[in-house]
Amino acid sequence: MMTLLVQGWGVLPIIVGGMVVYVSRRKHLLITLLSLEFIVLGMYCFMLGWLEGVGHEMYFSLLFLTMSVCEGTLGLSVLVSMIRTHGNDYFEGFSIIQC
């Protein structure tokens, strides 16, 4: 049980750091996507440590990892299409009405 607490407190700065970057740097889509992936990585490490500490199977962690990879792929495809059409990844120059 003690390793579960250490695992949780060790991963908490990763999740909080990702949230701080997500809230403070919202001009670029790439920085936003990287901070979201950082949060997901922290959640995955916490979940992996929790499942290992409790003694459950790791199937849910594999499902979570698969869904996070799909989320990252969709985010990168939106980033590439946005750069191809608008030339940059600034949210300020992006308007839904023009599309």
C-alpha cells in the first residue's frame, strides 16, 4: 500500500504540470496537444501503478493506452490539416466561419 501512495505522489506533478502548460500556453495547437499527451501519460503511469498495487489484470491499461494513441493520432491529423490550409498552428488566425 505504501508503494501505491509513493506512485501516486510521484505521478501527480506530471499531471499538474501538464495541466498548467495546457492552461497557460493555449496559442499553439502543437503545445496544447503535447500537454494533453503529457497528462495522459501521467494518468497511464498512475493507473498502471494502481492496477499493479491492487493486483488486478492489466487489460484496462492496454485499452486506455490504445485509446490515447488514437487520440494523439487524431490530434496530429487535425494539426497537419490546419497547417496545410492556414500555414500555421495559431488559434488566433483560425476561424471556423471561413472554412
